Amino acid sequence: MDTTITVIEMDSPEETSSIPRTEIIKSPDFKVIYASGLFGNLSNSEGQIIFFIDRPTPIMAEDNVMTSSHLQRELQMELHLSHDTFVSVYNWMGRHIEVLKKKIEEKDT
């Protein structure tokens, strides 16, 4: 089991000496989900992100060929974030994307 935990740093220029020591523990309800995509909203009061997974609904035809007439979009988890946290997650993801792009570019050259 992988015990590596990535900490999302808040994007603020404040002094780190005023930030208390953080102990990271897993909730008894902690779970890992997989998502095909996400959608959400950023309103005046908060950010909202809903993760989903798409599952094809199989149909067995008379000739024993399986097809699918539609997808079932199953909502996996909904997050509500403050504006500051929403922006922090956006910045954190952007930094990781840039690092990955650099690695791919270096590998291709």
C-alpha cells in the first residue's frame, strides 16, 4: 500500500512561522475513487466540484453481439471549497501540469 501523501500548499505569501505544525491522518471513511471527468461551479459563496465516472450500459443483441445504447454517468463525489481553496487547488494542479510537460518535452528531445 502506498503511504505517500501529497500536501497541497496554500498559495499565500504569508510567513510560514505563523502556520502551526500539521499532522496528517486518514479518516476512517477515507476512500479512493476514480473519475472519468468532473464538472462544477464557482459562485459568489463557494466552489463546487463533482467527480463522475461514465459506464456504458450493455445490451446483448440477438446475434450475441454486445452493444451499448447509452452511458450511465455515476456521480462519485461532490466537493465544496472556499474561494481561496479553489484557487489554491487550481494553482497546485497547474504547477504539476507544467512539471509533467517539462518532463515529457525533455524525454522527447
